[in-house]
Amino acid sequence: MLATVPFALAALLATATPAAAGTTGSAGVGDPYFPLAGNGGYHVRHYDLTLRYDIRGRHLDGRAVLSARATQPLTRFDLDLTGLTVTGVTVDHARATYRRDGQELVVTPRHALRTGQRFRVTVTYNGVPKPVTDPDGSPDGWIPTDDGAFVAGEPQGAMTWFPGNNHPLDKASYDFTLTVPQGRTAVANGVLLGTRTARGATTFRWHQAEPMAAYLATATIGAFKVRQYTTRDGIRVYDAVDPREAGAAEPVLKRLPEVLSWESRIFGPYPFRAAGSIVDHAPDVGYALETQTRPVYDSAPDVDTLVHESAHQWFGDSVSLTSWKDIWLNEGFATYASWLYDEQHGGPSAQRTFDSLYARPASDPLWAYPPADPGSGARIFGTPVYARGAMALQVLRRAVGDRAFWRVLRGWAGEHRYGHGTTAGFVALTERLTGKNVDALLHTWLYAPGKPARP
């Protein structure tokens, strides 16, 4: 984000479920910043979302089918969903009882679920989706626009438009069937499978095969100018651009294949089969988001923003958070990618960028809190997470040398591909790949309060 299922997953989810839960799935996975985010007791393997959106009335009709597996015995479990009206819930085609409790949709299946049992939940719902307000005050989720909707879910907005297990700990594949008025385009993640127009409406079918956290899903709708092509590396690109932003956006978007190729050389192979951009005209949003395979921008991006959101496809999308307190693993890495791009494309070196930031006085907001545990949900999108997180990587690069540092970046993206990471895991991998003890150095830059001494 930038302002303007591996086998081990079952063990992670089981750990996140309180022991006292018994046969009831917990209402959250225990995230310290968002305690109700996600749900315990099950893992969603696949989402099949069928949506119809009336732009004039801003009304959404939805049907969500979740294919899941129980990680403990379950007589009851929760889904994350806020607003909207639920009209029916079934579990394995049998009608289930349900109730609403804040952002929780509490489901009681007719028959209890066994540990390891695969099951299917179907939820039908409708209403006028409304965004939630992030801790930093920005809108998040389904955000209406003058020609459709800007859909960006970090950190909690996915629950404004579909029921799910809304925490990065739980990743799944997705299918989207999106029906909108004829003349509008509905863009989601992954590969476009096809379109069909009938009776004044167009249906778009999208498939996201690689696992994805719920907050990275999108169903952005607008009067877009569309461009499709395949890169020399075989990546299928789909760009959707609001005509009001096209003049400024198109010169930047043309550089996407070159940016992805450069990042692949630095970070390892691009992790997905599809790529692209959604450039909306949404002046009230104020940010871009790394929605998986196809970042969404509230206006025409510059090259640094394109590089930043593209780098997230490795750091944040493919390698996902285990807890929101580790968000520097997303934002610090993506920020540093922009520094590296500038360094290798005629701009200032990463060290020069570091030096200009380090020159800021100890009273500057840059040093207000450490990036690896910001301290509250309100701070996860603050300057220390982005800039000081990137500075920690530059300090590490100088300590281990360029060759070892590139090995660490590729190793982190490769060894955790489609999985999850933690700060402790990154430190351990760095020490294993470099043979150097960097724990104290990184602890200072990632966890110590105040301005660190110059390395």
C-alpha cells in the first residue's frame, strides 16, 4: 500500500485458535492489532464469489461459496462480514442457522464438523456496501465512485463486500463472476476467463489460482479503457484505466513489463501468471493498494509508485504477513525496491536516500516508533514502517555486502513463496544465508525506540 496454502498453515491456524474454544471456532485469529480479524477453527481453500452491482442504486447482490477445511471439531464458526443483509446460509447444502454479532456472521451448521473435514459454506446476501474507516482515517473496502466502485481491502475492508476469513494468515484461491451494467468493466484478480453481455448487463469471470489473502481481493468497477497483452516472459497483463487518468497513466503503465523484469532479476521469478493495473479516478481515496496481480490506483501513478506496488507482489502478496505488527516486511521492502530502482536507473543511490533521511533530527516523525512493532493499528501505515523499514534493509546491505544481500532478498521471496513470514524468520534466514550475526543490528533498527546511532 502507498499513500498519494502451505502445509504449515493448518498448524498456524490451530495455534491461533484459543485452547478454550472447544468445538467453537474463535471470533478472531488473535492478531494483536485487529483481534477480531479472521476466524479460528477452519481454513478456507477457495472462494467462489458471484456479484451483481447496480451502480445507480449502489446495490450489491452477492453469493459467496467458501470451500473450507476444519482445523478442529466445530459445532459453530464465524465469518467476517459487516453491513449487508444475509438472506441465507447453508453448510454442505443443508440449511444452517446464523446470527449477526458486530462484524461476525456466526454460523451453526446442522451437523458438527470433524477435524480435517472438508465442507462448503454458501452465503447469499445483499445491500448497499459501505467502506469501513481505517485506523489512520482513510476509507477501506467497497468505496463507491461516480462510475462504479473502488475496491481495496487493506487491512479490514474485504468484509464490506464478501464474507470470509479476513486475515492474511488464511489464504485461498478465488473465482469471481461479476455482473455490471453494460458499458462498465469489472476487474478482479488473476486471469480473465471470459465476458458475456445480455439484457443490458455484462458479466466478467476472473480466476485467481495462486493463494491470496482476502484483503488483496478486488472487484473494482468503472468506465475503463482496457488494454491486454502478454509479456515476453509469458505474463498476461490486463490494464484498466479511467479515461480521465489515461493521459498521465499510460506512459507509466507501458513500463510495467520492464519493471517486472527488473524486479524478477532482483527478487526471483514473478510469482503469478497475471499482472496489470487498475487506474481509477477516485480523488477521495488517497492511496494505491497492491491488490494481487493487479494493483489499484486512485489516480495515475508515477514510476516510483508503480515499482512500489509491483514489488509488493513478492513482498506482501506472495509472502504474506503472519501478524499485522510485521507490516514492515511488506512496506519496508516495497519502499526499498523503489530506492533500488532509482539507484539502478540514474537516480540517487540507496545510500544517498538513506543519508538524507538519517539527517532528520531525533524529533522527526520518522523516529516516532519502531517499524517492526508500530504499537497500534493507527500506526501501521506511518512513515517509520515505510522509510525506517527501508533504512533497516540498507543497513543490513552494508553489513553483509551486496552479493549476500541479494541472496537474502531472493531467499526470502523464494523460500516463503505463497506462504507467510515473520520478522524473526527474516532475521534467521539472513543469518543462515550470510553466516553473519545480524540480530543485534536489526533489533536496533526494527525494534529500538528513537533514532538509532549511525551504523
